[in-house]
Amino acid sequence: MLILAYMIALIQRVSKADVQVNGKVISEIKQGIVVFLGIEKEDSKKDIDYIVKKIVNLRIFEDAQGKMNLSVSDIKGEVLVVSEFTLAGDCRKGNRPSFDKAMPPEEAEKLYNDFIKSLKEKGIPVKEGIFREFMHVCLINEGPVTFIINSR
């Protein structure tokens, strides 16, 4: 069976968001984007570059005329990145998701950290969740505005 894999980012425009672990806030942002990042087998630096470029330049914030015409960079917003293993879940067969496409955690953590580093190199203030940790993510989605970015 051929398994097509791609890095996936579910992004939400937010007025604020935070991540809590064991009842403590470990990261928080004000206006910006929350990125739920799913890393699949075969993902590479090329996938990171594509998604980071999209996130930095995607015009999803409103200008003075109320049109989505500004990027997170334009508004001097922040990005909160949360590793989201379940985005690699395939729900097409049966009632239990298959995670065959997910990259093993040891490899995925390196790409997750490279993704965060790449965003920071673009001059975006970045906060993050904790890889492989049970987290509570609280956010206020503006709009709501939600997009899915696939690297391939």
C-alpha cells in the first residue's frame, strides 16, 4: 500500500492563546497564530521551509478596510507551535484512527525543533508547547479563521 505523507499545519488566527501542562501555563501569546503541527514519515527540511514560508507570509489578518490583507509579520504578531501527533491520523477505515503515516517520535522531535528554529530565524516571536507532553491548549480564535497547510 502506498502511503502519501506530508507535513501538515492546522493554523488558527487568535487574539490570545496559551499552553498548560500540569495546570501551569508554560507558553502564551497575544495576537497571532496557533500552529498545530503534524509530522509524517518522509517529511524533511523542504517541508519545514514550505510551511514556515506560508505561515510567515499568509495574509489572514484584517487591514483597515476589513480585508484579510496582512500577515503575522505585518501585524508584529506571535506564533504558538504545538506538536499535534493526531493530525497524522487516518480516519478513512473503521472507527479507530491509524497512525501509520506518523513519523516516529524520536525523529519527529528533531523536525519539530527545526521547525521552531526556522520560524524564529524569520524574526517571528515564537512560543511552543512541550513535545510528547499532555497539554491543554486554550485559545480565542478570531473569526473563526482556520486553515490547513499541507507541504505537498
